Amino acid sequence: MADFDLRVQAHAKINLYLDVVGKRLDGYHEIETIFHSIGLHDDLYLRKRADRQITVHCEHPHVPCDPRNLAYRAAKLLLENIPDLSGVDITILKRIPVAAGLGGGSADAAAVLCGLNTLFNLELAQGELMQFGVQLGADVPFCILGGAALGRGVGEILTPLPPLHDAWVLLANPGLEISTAWVYQHLNLSLTPLKKNVTILTRCLRNGEFSSLARHLYNGLEVPVLSKYPVVKEIKAKLHNCPGSCGVLMSGSGATVFAFMQSQAEANLAAANFENDFAFCTATPMSSVGVRIS
Ligand code: ATP
């Protein structure tokens, strides 16, 4: 990597629970969700500029390097609000699959907000960074908070929960990029199957009841995705049947499926065995942070 001033890790998230509880008058859906950060992360390299320009460099073919990039938008938001801030060059090493339900763009935006706060000694509190974050996307405040949290509203009203330690997940993705907007448009709220209750999962996290937690995973967004994309259903079945797997769910709006694994060794073995089966497959531990600055 060429010259840079700060390296920031932007961690992906998974949703252990996601229920759509209603639709607001402005068209946004109200959800109840449990977010958890995972070890899989992008690396962002930040370099101060002498002027007030922002540049983004990323080699991933589906990530725009222009003002549509969430990392760019995060830097622009701070520049607009902080008059004497200088510009920044941002290089993104993309590891998180794109449009995959893992919050990759949101994680990058969170990393830029936190990274610029450190780089320019802005001394913004975490709550202030989260208020900037929500202007960029509903998942950005959680990516700043990191660990585990219950999310309400559009996902931005957060109650921290104790994160899982020593738990590993296997992630698998068929290489499909699914638009979150499409999933919400095809959701039929009256067809939501048996109503679930988020309190079981919050209790499991608070009490550290891992095996019960793995049995109560739930994602209401699976209904439209599984019916349109049978391949996601097939991935769920494969992960369910793999040795060591103890709870399988699609994350966010998909198409990534995760499986909680009994051990790190079984997670790594499964990832190696599935290497040729999926476009993307990896084993990763849970993380207690969303953004790490080094
Ligand atoms: P969401 O639920 O917000 O759509 P996701 O995890 O499913 O999240 P992302 O990986 O954030 O999806 O990508 C969503 C879209 O955002 C993609 O179409 C991509 O082109 C665009 N995008 C903009 N900036 C970024 C970024 N820094 N990293 C990844 N995608 C980005």
C-alpha cells in the first residue's frame, strides 16, 4: 500500500434476528433486529490532503469510486459540517462481499467517520459520529457502535447487548448481489409466517446461552428472497447439514447465509470443504468491535 496516515478496519455485520414490524408513512420499514459484528472486514487507508478534495480508490468492479461511494459520502458529510477540515484520499481493500446483507458499504462509511475523527483530532463523541452516520444509512450507527445490539426504528435506535465471545460462523454466498430495496418492495407483511419475539434472543445474549440462541435465529426477509432465489434455500440446506453447524440464517437482505459452528476447527474445515461450492465462503469469529483503528 502506498503512503497513508491511518489504517482503519471496517467490520461486517450479521443479523441474528430481523423482523419487519411495520411501514412508516415516509415509506421506510420499521424493523426489530439484532446486529452482531464479525471478524470479516475491509481495510481503509486514509491520507490527508492539502486541499479539500476527496478521492476514493477501490479495485472491486462493483464498488463505485465516485460520490456514490458511502466512504466518499461520509468524508463529504464531515467536510460540509466542519469548515476547516482538509480533504482525504481513501483507498478501500474490499473483502466484504458487495450487496450481500453484510453491511459492507455501511461499515466503510463508519470507518471513514471514525478514522477522520482520529486523523484530524476532531474529538467527536461516539454519539455524535452515530448522528452523522444515520444520515448516510440505517446500518451505519451500528457499524460505529459495533459488538452486539438490538436495533429498532429503521435500525438506528440501538440498545447495546453483550457480544458473543469464542463463537465462529461460516459465511456462504452464491455470488448474487441482491438489492435491499427490491427485498422490501416484495415483502408481504400480512404473509409473514408465525410471529417471532426478539426478547428470546436478547435474553440468550444477556445470559450467554449460545445453544439456545443458535436455535432461535429468525429473519423475516428470507420469505421473498428464498422464493425468488432457490439457490439461497439450497445454501441454507447445505450449511444446515454440515458437521458442526448449529443454527443457520440468511443475513439482512441476503444473499449471504451464515451458520453458527460448534468450534473454530469445524468452521475452518467446513470453509475449506465448501471452497469450490460457493462464490464466497469463509469462516470468521464474532467481533466485539465494528471499527478498529491501527
Ligand atoms: P445494504 O443493506 O445497505 O444494501 P449490503 O451489505 O447488502 O447493504 P453493500 O455491500 O453495502 O450492501 O452494497 C450496497 C450497494 O452500495 C452496492 O450496490 C454498491 O455498489 C454500493 N456501494 C457504495 N459504496 C460502497 C462501499 N464502500 N462498499 C460496498 N458497496 C458500496
